[in-house]
Amino acid sequence: MSASRLKNASIAIEDLLKEYDIRLRPSFGNEPLLLDIEIRLASFDSISEVNMDYTLTLYLNQYWRDDRLVFGNRSEEITLTGEIIDKFWLPDTFFPNDKSAYLHDVTEKNKMIRLNGNGEILYGMRFTSTLACMMDLRRYPLDRQNCTVEVESYGYTQADVIMRWKNGRESILDLDKVQLPQFTVTGYDTVSYGLYLATGVYQRLSLSFILQRNIGYFLFQTYLPSMLIVTLSWVSFWINHEATSARVALGITTVLTMTTISTGVRSSLPRISYVKAIDIYLVMCFVFVFAALLEYAAVNYLYWGTRAKRRKRKKQENNTKRDTQADYELVEEGAGAGGGGGSESRASPILGLRSHTNFNCRATTTSIDENCLTRRTNLVIDSQTPRMRPILRGNPGLYSSPLNRNPRQKRVNRLLNHLRTRVINIRQHIPHVQDVNDIDKWSRLCFPILFILFNAVYWPYYMARPETSS
């Protein structure tokens, strides 16, 4: 460029700014200014489920026409950077869903303005912004999110500035070059609509990204380890039930491992109230692992409980035999001592009839034998019917109590008796396990089948079921 041309450009800029009022928008007082927006994506930096936001770096280009800056034909243009940009009127564009942003300034502030001779202006900048994205994590990590970039004029309503996409969907550039570690951009859409606020009607542009989460990371970090832990818990079904230390250690280890995996997954997610897809899977895996531990508890209880019952039953049988032998010995001794005396001195060898036999009690001239009286009293009491025993034993208040005459108490007693009867019937219908090894055999078959059925329902439901757009 020759020195004369540089001098002419400097003079042209000075002439343009001589009577230029930066406080007034172009076409002030006339029709609204048409402001065209174009976005070139540089990169998706991160997406955070905890903070419900995402960060991206982009180039924002804005186009408009200012008749006050006409200095020649369309082919002529002047590109300006630095502080001189602040001497021109600039649109007050902002991002409504922006949380934080900064303009890159290496090595200079990344913004420029280009003036065409016919008054057309291009204002571009490069910045990084963190934008809010409210995510629905019910299907996490098999979810699909819809995140948006909202563009709007802060102060100018539709009566002053009308924002629009420069070339419709073609206004979004280099989207196919963007790559994310956990997501794939499956589509995008551009929307323009009016927003009614208390201060007026504003034009808003919306760019929405459809982000499909990649399941590869979660498959190798969460799902496969959980499947292996559940499978490992089934090994205890093949271990002898008498190896308590081995089976308990295996069960507790698998339970603690599933707890650790669940804690690690929850630490990377926000504290939301609804249930996520990964929560369902981890909870079910934990249930299978914990059920395997409870299965051994049931086996161990039945095994040692059965042995204790057999030992107790055998002990009772031995005591019964010993008492029977002692009773027959007493009968024989009594027969020998009587020497053929009266029949009253002999005890009946039948235990059930012995309580009804009269005792031979001796009476002295002064008193009656106290033991004889006690035995006679007990004999009278035991010979009565069960309904009369409480009265004879000095408990007449049992039947005369007002509680027993209360109809409500009677209904409660009938209900309790009915419940006891039902419980007894249920216990009688429960099949009794003859061999505890049968529980392990059935567990080897039932646990894998149930886990396979769960996976057969879980994966098609969350992967093939159509998802409502957010």
C-alpha cells in the first residue's frame, strides 16, 4: 500500500469519526437495525454434570450496516484493531445462559472491526464461555442432552435491533471439526424468537446442540466391574458350607467393592432426587451380591440349627429313657418292700395313672403328715378339668376380670388367635430343607438366570426406548 493510500485511509477515518456519535445506533429514529450473527466453533472444552454447565471456545461475528461510515465502494475495506474499536458504535450482545466468560488477550485482545466502503461492518471476537445446561440425568449414562447457546441484545428491543442468523443453519461453522471425550454431537438447530420481558420484547437467537453420551468409558469403568463382582459372589455357592471363613470373607469383599464403585459414581454427579439409570444397575448388583451373602447365612443357620435340634432331641430321648428306667426300678422296690401287703402301698407302673392313685398317709394322734396333705391337695387340683383349675388354685379373678368381659378385648383375642392359626398353617406349608446343599444347588441356577433376565430388560429399555426431547 502506497504512502498516499495510507494517508487517504487515515484521513477517511478521521473524517468518519469527526461527526460520528457513538451514543446513537445506526439508523436511529428510523427502521430497526438488522444485526446478523455468525458463530464459528473452536472447541468444546468440558461438560460438567455436577455444575450443570459446559464450556466452549468460539468466534462470534456480527454484521450490520452503518450509513454514517460510508467512505467508498464495497470493494474497499479497512480492518481495525486495538483501542480504536471503542470509538465506533458496537451492539450490546450478551449470552443469557452465560455463567462466566473471558476474552482472549494473547498476544493482543482477540477482537477486530472491518469497515467496508459501502458502510457494512464486521465485528468479530474470540472468547471462552461457560454456559448453563440443565441436564436430565434419568437415563445417565445412556442419556442424550440438549445444550444451547443463547444470544440476545441486552438493551435494544425489537423496535431498535432485530437479531437474526446470517445464513440460517449455515451460520454455524466448523461444528463437524469439534470433538468431545464423552459426547458426540449428533445434530444442531438454530432458532430465532421474540422474548417478552417487563422492559419490552427482545429478539433472541438460540443454537441447540444434541449431545449423545459415549458409553465406552462407563462400560469399562462401572458396568463390567459390577458384572464381574456379581459373578464373583456366585463362587461362594461352590465352596463347602462348613468353610465359614472363606465364604464370609468372599461375601463381605464383594459387598464392600460394590459400595466403593457406587460411591465413586455418585461423587461425579450432582445430588439430584430422582433415580438414574446407573443407580438402578448398581443397586441391583448390590442386591445380588448381598443376597449371595444372605444365602450363606441361611445355609449356615439351617445347618447348625438342624444339628442343634437333633442334639436336643437326642438328649431328650435319653432323659426320657433314663426316667422310665428309674420309675420301673422304684416300682420294683416298692413291691419288694410291701411283701404282699395291701394294694394301697403299691404304685401303678403306668405314669398316667400314678397321679390318680391314693396315697397311704399316716396320721398321728396329734397332727397329720404335711407331705400327705400337700400330695392330696395337688391330686385334687390335677384331677380337675382345665377350666376349673384356676379357681381351685386361688385365681378366681382371672375370669371375673373386667378385661375378659370387654367385647373389644375379646375381638382382639380372637384376632390374635386367628393370626396365630394362620402363621402355624403357613409354617406347615413351607417346605422343609432336608439337605442344606440343596440351597447352594438352587442358588447356582437361580442367581445367574435372574441376573441375565435383569440385563435383558435393562439394556433394551435404556438403549432402544425412544427418549423424549428436553
